[in-house]
Amino acid sequence: MLYRELAETYEKIEGTTKRLEMTDYLVELLKKTPHDIIDKVVYLTQGKLYPDFVGVELGLAEKLAVKAVALASGVSEKKVVELLYNYGDLGTVSEELLKKKRQKSLFSFNTDEKLSVEKVYENFVKIAGTEGSGSQDKKIKLLVELFNVATPREARYIARTVVGKLRLGIADMTILDALAAAFGDGKEHRKYVERAYNIHPDLGYIAKVLAAEGVEGVINIQIEVGVPIRAMLAERLPSLEEILKKMGGRAAFEYKYDGMRIQAHVTKDKTVLYSRRLENLTSQFPDVISAIGEAFKGDNAIFDGEAVPVDVNTGELLPFQMVSHRRGRKYGIEKIIDEIPVVLFLFDVLYLNGEDMTTKPYSVRRKALEEWITETDRVKFAHRIVSDNLDEIRLFFDKAIADGCEGLVAKNIGDESIYRAGAREFLWIKYKRDYRIELIDTLDLVVVGAFAGKGRRKGTYGALLMAAYNPDKDSFETVCKLGSGFTDEQLAGLPRMFEGLLLKERHPRVWSEIEADYWFVPRIVMEVVGAEITLSPTHTCARDVVEHGSGLAIRFPRFTGKWRDDKSPEEATTTKELVEMYRSQVKKVEK
Ligand code: AMP
């Protein structure tokens, strides 16, 4: 097939903003495409070589593409860069320069040699796969080879594609429309094509099956371990009452973890991880892969869950940003894993030991998940309750927030509660809090206990148990575990510093429901900053004052480096001050 056919279609598509017209042009193109290369034509039209989940990107550095354009058109690189600055698009620059060159050398240009789709695709694949020494020159050569036989119009699209900027503005859904129209009866068959896309989001593959076997073939496409499934998403409603009503009066309520969605595809010899956007995350989470290997004893499976960073010393969940550090990293992963390990909270199983689980109701899937996964330190089930009681659900919501989550995801537990790949519907409904209490002031807190350090902190304390002072009861009430903000020397010096204050058991003036490894006489005051104050069912600070059954806690506390030697423990921040801060600093945040 000639690349000219593609270039002509692209030009027409660029000339319209109407989705229906775009679809018609695509249908026309697909109908005349030979079946054996239809997948390549689809990928090229998407500006890619493979579906995203394969993880191979074309994206040649613009600098190299500029060199190739200069060589092919016989002008200096400087000139190309200048034009690029003016036009802002390497495609147009290539087109203009080639036009000029061809006008000058009309006779020397061999117009018999025509560029095929196969050749363009082949060279692109080579460009994407060339690595190591001398690879830059090889890439430039492969591109020049294409420019030498391309018409100016073809060069426009080749240049854009190779630098990853084809951008025809065709959404996947438009390609699905076109496929259904080109190989089926359009409307009726569209839903089969879309179903296939949701469980096998590879438009080239779907086009190939359609072209070879028709709609029947597409109906037979099944979930495959290794090929990502489009993630099921949650609708939202503004109140727990409405959610419960929508769910038919009873539902499962799971913690909504604030981390990174991970779909894990597991077989005996290989595990692959995908993000919510179906990017391949495998190399960024070797720790998650070995953790799943330990927790799962079956043959093969696809799991859905959220990876959340944890503080090794306090066991508490950390802000999401700390997992995002791993994104796109190829090197230095080992160090990050040591410093910021993640826990994978599993909430679904989509495939298990050769069986498609997506067609089974939520409760069956959850039960299978619990049967086949053994919880470890690093792999856990999403915390949940099944309830029809609003008070109970509200308390569970507060607990979720206090535990560092964003809120809850309610899940339908009826027979209809299948896993709807790619859908945002009311089978899942998220409920996030709409407030945030921001801490501006620093707090002066009293050290009442400590926890033994693990890993790098072995032999010293991993975290300190901190309290505020309640003058009415003359008691020290816990508000947080403090594990960050220390220098290595400060950490190493902690046991010696508290030696003289060690007790066999909790000091009578300390009110704590947390069991510390070491207890101290409340004497040392430290300055602490935190991200916010939350309700907490475990900490005792101002227990029952703001809400029955809850105390207050500081989220993400950090030592400022200042020891408040000038303050006695009775001069520390009081529980009443914390209540006032909680009440006065409530700010609405976007849901
Ligand atoms: P949002 O990103 O606000 O639309 O919320 C949906 C996201 O919440 C999902 O894509 C998951 O990454 C995340 N999530 C956290 N916990 C759960 C859970 N228990 N069930 C489903 N999704 C969850």
C-alpha cells in the first residue's frame, strides 16, 4: 500500500473538525487497506507503532530529526532550526524544504520510486529500536532514507510522526466508530467492537481480527493475561445518604486509597504491571512484583489495586507524591524502594486461574481474592465494611481519612455488580471529603513514648509518640507518631537522650491507646509542623470533643529541628488549642 493514501487521508482529516467527516475518511481508508497491514495503518494513524501498553515509543529527539531534514533537503541545520522557530512544526518545515529542493532538481529526483506504508513502518520500527553507540547516526540515516523518496506532503506526516507529534485529533472512540462502519453494520456492531476494546485496548489488533474474521471474531476476543484491561471507574455522589440509596440500601464501602492504580498481570514466570492509563509500570515496581509473587499461590491472575507509599517507621500511609517519584525512572529504583516502600492494596480480581472473573458479581470476586491471596506486609486487601447503617458508614469514613485515605468507594453488591471495564457507572461510587484542615502554625508537642526502628533505623528509634497537653485533666494526650525531619545524627542520638526518662510502663499522666515500645516521663518538647489536623479513632487528643468516638491527629508531622528546651511540658500546645485550630481552619476543597 502506498503511504500516499495515508498522507492524503491525513490531509483531509486535518481539514475538518467534524467527527462524522473524520470517521468517513477513516472508513474509506480502512476499506482500501490490505488486511495484512491494517494494524500498521491503524497504529500509524494514531501516531504510534504499537498500542501504548507495549511501551515502545517512536518519539525521535527533535534535534536528530532536524539533522535528517537538513541532510535530505540540502540546507544547513541552522536554516532548519530557523524555519522551525517560525513555523513551530517540523512537518511543515520538511514539506517546504523538500518542495524547494524538488523544484530545483526536477530531473534528478526519481519519481518512479514510491514510498510504501510497509517501508515507512519498517524504518520507524528500526528508529525506535536502535540503541547503543552510533545509534544516532543510524536513526538519522533511516529517516533520510524515507525523506529521499517521500513527496513533500508525505514528508510533512513522516516528520510529525517520527517526533511524536502527528496529532490528527482522532480519539480512540472515532476509530472504533470507523472500524464498526467499515467491517460491520455500524451501530449494532459498534458495541461488540467497543467491548473488545475495553478488554483488549489494542485498536490495531481489533482491526486485524475484524478484517480477517468479521464481527464474529471480535465477539470471541477474550481477556488475556499480559494485555491490560481498561480500568473500571467510579461515579460520584455528594452524600453518603444518596450513595446508600442508589446502591439499594446496602453496599460494600472500601477505603479510597490515595496512591497509584495498578493492574497486575501475573503468570508463573512473569508479572507485568499497568497504570490506570495502561502504561507499562513493570520496571518501576520490582518490589510490588516480588510481593505479589509471595502473596499469590495460583497459576495466573489479573489483580486491580492501589499502590500507596508507607512510612517504614510509623507504618502510616504517606502522600501520593512519594510514589509518583518512581514514575519514569529507570535508575536508582533500589534506593527509592528502601526509603519509600509501597503497600499494594488489592480491591479486585479480573481473571483467575484461566477464568474470566469480570462477568461475576463483586462479592464473588472479593471472595476469590481473599481465597487466593495471603496478606503480607506489602500486599493487603482494601479495608472495607459491608453495611446498611449510615452511622457506621460515617465512622468508617472518618477512620479512612484519619488513616490517610481520600474517602470511600462504595461498591454495589447485587447480582448486576460485574466488573465493567472502561466504564464510569454507579456500580462504584466515590465519596471524598470536601474539607481540609490546613495547619499553618507549628505545634510544640511532648514526647511520651517511642517505637523501635527498623531497616536503616535499627538500633535507634524509628518514631516518637507525641502528645498535646490537656490542662483540665492534667494529662498528655497523643496526636501523632513522629518519624520525619530528623538528621541522621539526631536519630542516632535519640536513645541516649531519652535514657534517663525511660519507664517500665506508660506514665500515669499519659493517655494513650497506642502501645509504644518504650515509654518516657513526659518532659521533652519538640517543635512539629504537619499537613493538617484530622479526626482520628486511635489518638486520644480531645477525644469526644469534636466528634463522639474520635480524637484529633496531625497528618504527615515533621520535626522542624527545634528542641523547645525553653518550654516545660505543661507549656506545650494544648488539646483545646488543637480543637480551635481544627474548627477555625476548615476549608472547602474541590471534590
Ligand atoms: P478518582 O481518581 O477520584 O476518579 O477515583 C478513582 C480512583 O480511586 C481509582 O482509579 C483508583 O486509583 C482509586 N482507588 C483507591 N481505592 C480504591 C478502591 N478501594 N476501589 C476502587 N478504586 C480505588
